[in-house]
Amino acid sequence: MKKRRFGAIRQLPSKRWQARRSLPDGSMVAADRTFATRADADRYLAEHELRLRGGAGR
């Protein structure tokens, strides 16, 4: 599995997926919800990264 450059995704015991993103101090914060699929969690992180970098969708 490829390492993400922004955040991390893991599967919880409930079989749902949790997206976590990195803070500037290196700590991780979980998304405010969990996701039914890994693709949904990945999309959440991609959209969040885009907003943080000032791209479209802001």
C-alpha cells in the first residue's frame, strides 16, 4: 500500500473507514465522521488538502 503524503486512512473494527489529517505540529486529527468506503475517506482527505492549499472548491 502506498503512503499518503497528506493524512492517513485506517479501517476501524466496525469496518468503517477513518480519515485523519496532519496538523502543522505533526499530530493527527480525525475527521468529524467515518466513511463507508476507503474511496470516500480518500476523497475527503483530497478535498480537505485542496481547501488548505487554496485551490478550487474553497
